[in-house]
Amino acid sequence: MEPEVIGLAKQLIQKPSYTPDDAGCQPLLMNRLGGQGFQGEHHRFGEVDNVLIWHGDSPGPSLLFLGHTDVVPPGDLGAWDHEPLSAHVESGVLFGRGVADMKGSIAAMVLAIEKFVGQYPNHPGKVALMLTSDEEGVALDGVKKFMPLMAQKHHFDYCMVGEPSSSVVLGDTVRVGRRGSLHVNITVKGQQGHVAYPHNAQNPIFLAARAIDELSRFEWDIGNEDFPATSFQVSNINAGSGVTNIIPGELKITANFRYSPESSQQSLAEQLQHILDHHQLSYELDWQLSGEPFHCKNEVYKQALKASVKKITGVIPEFNTAGGTSDGRFVAPHGIATMELGPINKTIHQVNECEKVAHLVQLESIYLDLIQRLLLK
Ligand SMILES: [Zn+2]
């Protein structure tokens, strides 16, 4: 017999919810859980659907599951062995766009929550599921807008994000945070002139070179036990008009910080300006914060998740902060201890995206065990 979690994952995969179209995934889950005494609140911002579904209003710990119903496009259809929305199972493996990122996790979360509420209808605390339909896109009308609204009405202690964190076997890797990402465009001003009359000009390339050299060697911080040191990279540098006899008037640099919680946007900006000032540059800066870092330091939560993973899979998870950013960056700033555990990430965003049926069954059991450990303790 097919496990229930696979049946639900198939139903979700068969809906063409390409970013930002939810394509009926959230109503399907609202209807399903609504019939079992859950409450829900839906908000649509622009083209993006967001929903919070929750159960329980008694005092006690509260756990929020976070996920996204949108998926990336299939890419080259001819390269898929089975139609990407057919949710085909073969030799114990479920194939389909979104099975690992992250409709499989959503199905596991829903089954875990249902079983918990079925077993403990008067449980202490609150268990909830938040879904958006724009995580894979620009992510402006998703959790970024929805979470502040919901945080006014609900208190959450813990957040579990279902992003595919595992690498070889289910549960081998848990994300306990993510690095921040900060972009900066630097314009260095010089004085345009004839290359034969340098005393009448100021070459911004020479001026910037010394500062870039120092920036490339500067130690912004040394990281900490869960985060590598902050890195600064220059991705683009442009100056000059293409002709050979003009000293350019300005130089443009595009750079990015991937930063640990040991630094902040403010500390990095101050230090960067300090270095540019030290080299007596005349400059303009244009900053764009893509995501602040977050870091789960809650030992109760970390130990509970470790125990759940070990009990269900026998594996002791490695805690790390690798990978890009996730929607967890919009939850953690509300003071909610946030971690990520989900399927194997080997095939995400690829053709023939897949995950083992057994892994999704295990994931449901881990989530259920985690709810019990956190809410019934
Ligand atoms: Zn994802």
C-alpha cells in the first residue's frame, strides 16, 4: 500500500505551481486541515498566495513549520524520463518537479501535524504551517511581508523550514542558520584628462587599486563555530571609455559580502568606508541588503531535533550554515529559533528531480517526533 505521505506529495506535485502561481496547493491543504479543526488565514500580495494554518491556543511551546508551494520550471522537457508533473514512482523513488524542493517536505509536515493533533487533540501550545508561493522568485510578496503580519497575532518559539538540507542520507545535515548577503556598488571619482597630461587629471584606477588591495586582504571577522569568516568579493570592475588616450573620470565596482553574525550591515559599511577614506578616495556607495544572517543557538531545540533524527534514521546530523539564503531569514529576526531539515538536495532544480519514498516516510516521522518532544515536554 502506498504511504499517505506519498499520496499527498503526488497531489501537490501534479499541480503546476510555477512561481508565483500556487495553482491550488494551499486551498487543497486548507480544506484538508480545516475539516480537522485547524484554523487558517490567507493573504494574497500581488500574485503571491500566503497562508497560515494552525491548531491549538493553549499556553505552552509553539512550533511553526515553514514551506513554499512554488517550484522552479521543468527546464528541458525532453530530458525528463517521465513527465515532470506526473509524480511517477519507480523502484521506490518518487519523481517530479518539486518532490525534493519542497512538496515532499510539505506533505511530511501535513501528515505529521495531522497525526499529532489526532492523537493529542487538546495538546498544549500551538502547531502551525506557513506556506508561500514565492520562495524561488524575487520573494518580495511572500514570507517577507506575511511573517510580520502573522507575528503580530501569533507567538512562535520554534520554526522548522523544510528546505532540502540532507546530502547523502536523510537527516545527515541540518542547517542551523544561513549567512547574510549584502551587495554594494562603489563609484570612485577621479578627474578625467589626457594621458599625456597626468598632472591635470586624477586616475581613479590607480586610486582604487590600493584600496582594493587592502579590501582583498582585510579580515572582517573570523566567523564562529557554526559560521565561516565573512568573505568580501568583487564581481565587476569598470572604468575607461575604450580609447587609449583618456584617463577615465570614474571607476565602478560591484561587490558582495557573505557575512557571519559576527558582523552586521552597519559594521561592514563602517569598515569599508574607513578603508576607502584611509586611501583618500572620493566615492559614492549604493547598498542592497539581500538577507541578514540568522543563527539558531537554542540548545533545547537543537538537542530535540538531533534526538528525533537519530531515533528515526540512526544518523547523527551535522549542524552547519552552508548554502544560499532561505525564507528562514524572514522568520528568525522575530526572535524565533529557526532550523532547516528536509530531503536530499542532490537533484533539486534539475531534470528528473526525485526523492526516495522511504525518505519522505522517515521525514514525516522525524517531524512528528519533533512536535512531540517540543510541545509535550
Ligand atoms: Zn526550496
